[in-house]
Amino acid sequence: MKRRKRINNFSWVFRLFLFTVFIFSFLSPLSEPKEIPMFTKHRNRLAKEKSPYLLQHADNPVDWYAWGDEAFRKAKAENKPVFLSIGYSTCHWCHVMEHESFVNEEIAKILNDHFVSIKVDREERPDIDNIYMTVVMAMTGSGGWPMSVFLTPDKKPFYGGTYFPPTARWGSPGFKDLLLTIHDNWQKRREEIVQSSQAITEALQKRERPSALGEKLDQQILEEGYRELSSHYDARFGGFGQAPKFPMGHNLSFILRYWKRTNETKALEMVENTLLKMAEGGIYDHLGGGFHRYSTDREWQIPHFEKMLYDQAILVKAYLEVYQATGNERYAQISREVLDYVTRDMQSPEGGFYSAEDADSLDSDSKFEKREGAFYLWTQTAIEKILSSEEEKIFIYHFGIESNGNAKSDPHGEFVGKNVIFVNHSLQETAQHFNSSESEIREIIEKAKAKLQDVRLKRPRPHLDDKILVDWNGLMISSLAFASRVLNEKRYANAATKATDFILEKLVDKNRRLLHRYREEEAAILATLDDYAFLIQGLIDVYEATFEIRYLKQATQLTEEMIRLFWDEKEGGFFFTAKDSEKLLFRQKEVYDGAIPSGNGIALLALERLSHIILSDDLMKKADLLCQTFASEIKQRPSGYTQFLIGLDFAIGPSAEIVLAEAQEPEVLEDMIKAIYQRFFPNKVLILRPFNKGQLSSLKSLVPFIEKQGPQEGKTTIYVCQNRICQRPITSLEQLSAQLK
């Protein structure tokens, strides 16, 4: 799977130097290896690991090591290069490379004889992945997984790429030939390789990030970010660019804020068209809910079928926000379907959310071989056997089911004769075609979908990556808490609090230090910036959904810890890894958004929100320094930093503190909260001044300014404040609506 990511500013001279050692030697003929004896099947070291990805390789004949000192000590002792393979358990092409190369005993023997092989789960160790992805991006101009990097025994990279086929094809060298060439070079030209790896490492360590301290970001950068995105907008099918198309929900959330700020009608049209086209396409699971990873085609019809927790979290927030902006119930429906999928299929009994579901599963039509999309694809014949005659005709017309399959743009010819479920004719068109009402057609389609889902659930399910990651859980917690208010459904707040309590109890060490990963009752790996920032954001949302003061206290404590562990006192900004984490080649500071928004971008918004809640000048200053740190980088291409621009939009304002001073009128309070969340009003914080004296005393220790903002005349009262100046208190819904406008 490819990812879109910024290419670091390596000069063409450096790239030329990088490849000089290797290019000419790759062109020389290679001798064929001797006949290789068969291996005895055995479990390798990875059998002791917790990562589902590493465990998938525990039966490989490759003598794998997990990342750690043992592997590098062996490489030094035997003077061998290191082969570093990075992927994740639901990665389709990772599976392909394993089946083609890592279970191949001939290739395994080459690796075992001439290399020390290390396998890393990128989701467990994003710090390692980020470092070596930077290398691969610099070398090749693109990146993705599986990632294949060759290192010296002191962890310095000298060659890298992504997926390699076992033999040369598609313009890529064969993996076996590549291994033999690198081994030959290591024997004959080791000093040149070491020098090259040293040059690469020094270039990475000395990368110049233009100093932005003193520079300012203003409203103009929001305009530029919007214009850049607009220039790539696909007006016909929604989204940006051609194919493949990634959801990138944070881009849509930024555009929606731009619409709110400027009343630019095209901006709202861009967001609505994209979200509606995605919800109609095959990228959306019309039977079970949830979005697949990305679309291989421009029309959103043919997806890559894996489902990631973070995509559900980021996208559902965009759907909820546009529901607030438009009142269109279709967006609320999609939001519920996604969240119901997540809470049904992705939430552990303990409360945390699992990471992902695979694209591949066993296919009964292919002698139970694993195939991409097998769980989701249908033949027309199978559909006809399940549905009644009326249901079948309407379903086939509405979803464009064809006897020979509708996956016309299938990039690898894997879905021949199969159908992806995507809307081919709208509900209105279907109703007109069958001379019926939309409500009748909708009811028939829903019954048909339920029947097909019942049958689908009897198929072998895709592999579930059941590790629990704090950062991805933070995103999901935030969206669930927000949904509980927007949709007025407490069950989503319950799911959010259950996950939050699980993390705060289980994903900490004996010193209460936040950890990154949990699986099978083991929490491990020091948390990254993303873990802290995403969880803090989630805690603020959970507070606003429940008004439980403990979540606000925890958000404040974690923010202090985040600043202490990750803030760069010399040049500003947050590092990705903590100051006491494992020392890798260098410490990165990431602000560019990939599939997941950057930690610095989320941290900016969290700092802004928390500073408005507790009126902290220190946090406001830190947020301002954060903007200055990355100003010059963001100005180069603002559209690549939309999460940061969302935080900047909040910082520029107008932003509001809304204080609800509770009286003994619970129904009135709930009606006022509903009125607030019926509007798209993102740049606000919500604070409840509790009626209970004990709770009030506890809150005042965090939010002292609420002392004087009590209920008026025994009525629930709302104070809307901007720039620390409050408008007159209001006690009715009519007054609230007027002020919110």
C-alpha cells in the first residue's frame, strides 16, 4: 500500500551520490545459486512477540529477529548487513511479499546466510517506521509498505525500497537477485557502502528545517490552503486528484471551516459532493458499515478492502460536521452506520478499540485460498439465491450488479466475475424505474441488505488486528464523544468513556507513564507524541460530552507531560519521540499530514482548546510558538498541513468559551446543549458550571473564572465569551439561538 507523504528536501546531487555505489553493480550478471536443501519447518523468534504482524511471520524459514540489541549484536559479530522489513498485519502487499519471498526456502537461505533479518510492525513502532520511511522516500521519491531497507550493523541505511517481487518484473529488480547483489557488494566494496550509509545518516541528521521563530501564520494561509485543495478537486466524483483516491477526512474538515469563515459556497459543495460520492461508492461497506482504506479508481467504486480504525474516526467526524452545517439526515445516517460498525466489530470487551481488519480473507470460490475482498464481493447468482424476486430486481438495479461482475477498473484482475456493492442508480432513479415511492424502495433495499449481511457473516471473516493503540483510540474516542452530542445518543458517549477508562487504567506503566500498545494483557512501548496529542484531544471531547471533571483533569496533566517530554526547548515544536525514548538515528518533528493527521497539528488544536477552557496564558504562548516553529514549512504548501490549519483557524478566531451554569433544570440544560450542537460551530469550548457544590469546588481548581458565572434567578444560564469578554447572560433557547448566530 502506498502512502502520500512529503519528500524531504534532498538535493539531486545527494541522490546521485546515494546510488553511485550500487547502480552499475546491479547491471552486472549474477551467478545462479547452487541447489538449496529443503528446510525443516520450525517456529522462529517472532513466535514470542505480541504483534499480530510479527506473529504472521513466526513460521517463516527466515531467521527473523524483532527490533532490538540482539539482532544488531549478531550483525556486528558476524559482520553482516541487516535486512529490515517493515509492514503491518492488514497490509495486502506485505502478505504478497511474504508468500512470494519469505516462505521461499531458497530466498530464506540467502537471507539467513548473508544477512541479519529484522521484522518491524510499523503500527507498534511508528518511530522506527518514520525514520526509515524518510530514507526510502529520499532514495526513491515514494514510499509504502512493505518497506525493505538494508542497514549496516550500526543501523545506518544504505539501500531501500518497498515491495520487491521474487524475480524481476514490473520494472523492479527481483528480491533474490537484489539480495545476492547486495551481498556481493558487501563482500567486495564494504568500505564504500559504509561511507555511503554514513553520508545518508549525516544528511538526515543535519536536515535543515527553516527556522520560523518570529514568522507568523495568519488568515492568508487558510486562503492559500483552500485554493491549493480546490485546484485538485474532482468536481465530477468528489475528492482530490485522480486515482488512487484516499479519504483524507481532515482535508474536508478544514475546507468546512473555511466555508464557515468565508461563506464560500464552493467549499461546502466540495465537501458535500465528496462525502456523498464516497458514501455511494464501493469504498463504503453498504452492508456492514465503515469505510475501506482507499479507492483504486477515480469513481470511489473499487476499494482496497482493508478497514482501518483511524479512517473511521477521521471520516465520521467530517460527516458529523457537515450534518451540523446542512441538517441533511443522510450524513447522520452514515455516521451512525460507521460508529455502529466500530462499536460492534472493533471494540474489545475491555473497552479499547482494535486497529484494523484485513483486506484478504478465505474465498470459498477459490478452494479457500486467501483473496482480497473475498468477504465483501458477490456474484449475481449468489445474490439471486438469497433475495426474493422483487428484492433481487431492485437491489441489482440500484447497486449495478452484473452477471459478469461490475469491477471494471480492478487494477490487478483479482475480482473477475465478482461485484462490488456501490450505488449505480440513486434511490430516486430506482423509485422512478420501478414506479414506486422512495420510502418503499428504501425499505426493500434495507431488507435485502440485511439478508445479504446475514449470509456474509457466515463467510470466513478477514483477519482482525486486535492490538490496541493509544493514538488511534484517541481519534476514535474524540469522534464518539462528539457524535454523542451531535446525534444526541448517549451510547456513543458510553463507548468513548469505556475506551478512555481502559487506556487510563491499562496503558500506563508502574509510574503512570503513558504507553503505546496493548495486546493480550500486555501494555508496552513508550508513547509517542501522537499518543499524547490524540488522547488529550479525545479527553477534551469526552469532558464536553459528559462534563465529568476527571477527564478534564487528566487532559491537563497529560498536556503538561507532553510538553515536558516532547517539546523542543531550543527550536520549538514537538518531537515525535520523547526525550528519554530509544535513541534512533535522529528525532523527527512531523507536521505534515499523511493518512493520519500530524501530532503537531492535533497538539496545536488541543493546546488552543485547553487554553480556552482553563484560560492558561502559558498554553496559549506554547500554541503561538508552535505556529511560529512550522510557519515557513507550512507556507511552502499549505494544503499538506490541513490539520495544523484547523488548529490555526481556532487560534485566529473568533473562538468562544461557552459556560453553562447549571440550575436544577436538567431538561432545560439538555435542550440548550442540543441547540449548541445543532450548529456547525467548531471554534468553541463548552464548560459546565455544576450545581453540585463539591463538583463546583473541584472544577474551580482548574477553571477559576467560573466562580462568578453562576445561574441567574435560579435558572440555567449560559455565558458566551470571546477574548475573555462575556456577553450578557441568557436563560432561554431563543436568546441562545440569537447569540450563536
